[in-house]
Amino acid sequence: MENVIEIKSLFKKYEKFALEDINLVVPQGTVVGFIGANGAGKSTTIKAVLGLFKRDGGSVTVFGEDSEKMSNETREKIGVVFDTIPYPKNLTVVQLEKVLSGIYKSWESEKFFGYMNRFELPLKKKIKGFSRGMEMRLSIAAALSHNPSLLVLDEPTGGLDPVMRSDILDIFLDFMQDETHSIFISSHITGDLDRIADYICFIHKGKIVFTEERNEMLEKYRILKCTDSDLEKIDKNDIIGMRRGRFSSEILTMAADKYPDITADKPTIDEIMVHYVKEQS
């Protein structure tokens, strides 16, 4: 399977933060969900993929090209949504469409205005008067309307209500019906990733903690609901993370079968991330 994104030993140093030895791939035809706490390095990694800064080490390729030297043809293949809108806010939707149609060779005006109708966005209102949710819908429509093969999405459903978020996820699933398409998506709404992601990559404090196939990940982890006496039975080597409560404790483990007398529940992606973060903080 061809990888549309390959990150190898990426290193980027800032004054108070660093990406360290980041290794990550996005195989063609898959959705890779990128999770982590605020400040973990998700957006910085995405900027490296888009070639928005000079790396201090390692390599990043997109469609086989160095991300810092991507051709216009390759950039045309990438639909991008940032967590903040990158367009001039003094423009209306109609004016913005004229600008974008002149930038992208593969731009489809009919598709764009179809999304405007679907998202119920006003055509003649200046973008500066849009809510955050309206801005995100506009960004998603623009990203899809030049027919990309790869979507790179940084918190694309932030600011959306549950109904609109569900609609956007349906659009992403429709996009993935073409098996040559791929999505690299960071999101703090991990329920969205439960629905669309094939793989989950977890970053914490600038380092990759794990990359797992989503279904396999959710099957192998368990959360043990422990009393104080239960805790004494558990091998410390089996504990990935622990959260202590007033009356009981929760332990994230991959060794639940060793403790059949202790209640074990399947975790959510959120719970896995929280336990890892608490253990490594």
C-alpha cells in the first residue's frame, strides 16, 4: 500500500517545545486520526506536512515529494482545513469563490455553491460576520471544491453543533468512497474518529506514543474497575495508566485476562488518551 504521507525522524526545536523523532505514515485509502492534548504537537506536525516551516531534522514527504519543496501540482492535490480560517475576512463568499477559482486549476464552482446551499451559508455576507461554525463549514467546502486526493484537517469539526458535525462526517465518508483518497485529521472530538478513522496516532509532549489500527486498539485495551484490595493483586508492569477515585480506581491495561475477578470495560479513545497522559505527566 502506497503512503501518501511519510514522516521519518522529524525533529523541530522551539524555545519551549520540540517535536522529537516523529515517525508517522498515512497509507493511501485510509483515514488517520491524530490525537493528543492541547500543545502536544498536532498542529506543528500538520504544518510540517504542509511545508510551512523548515525542519531541524528528519524528512516529510507528501505524494513522494519533500513537503518543503512541493510542486504546485502536488499542492493542488491537498485540501486543507485549519482550526482558524485562512481567508481575508473582508470578502464575501461570492468574492472568495472568485479568488479560489483563479488559484485552483481543478476548482468546481458548482460543487462549491452546492456546499454553500447545503451548509446554509449566506453568499453576500462578509466572512468577518461569520460564527466559528460558519467559518469551519466554509473552509471545509473550499477544501473539497478543488477535488483533492488528500485532506489534511486540523480540528475541522470544532465549533459545529452535533447535527452539522454528523453531516460533515458523512461528507468525509463520501470522500473516502474513492479508494485513492486519504485523510489525515487531528481532532479533540475523539467520537468523530470513532466513526471515520482507520488508524489512531497519539502524540504527547512532542513524541508519538503509539500508532494503532483503531479497531484493534479498542479491542486490546481494557479499563479495570478496582477496589483498594483489587489494586494489591495487580502487577505494576500491567498498568499503563491509573486514575484514582474516592471509592475506586480505574486502570488501563492490556492484561485484563490475568484478572478475571475484576470488572473490565472497553475504553473509548478518550479514556485511552487520558490514562496515557496522566501516567506520563
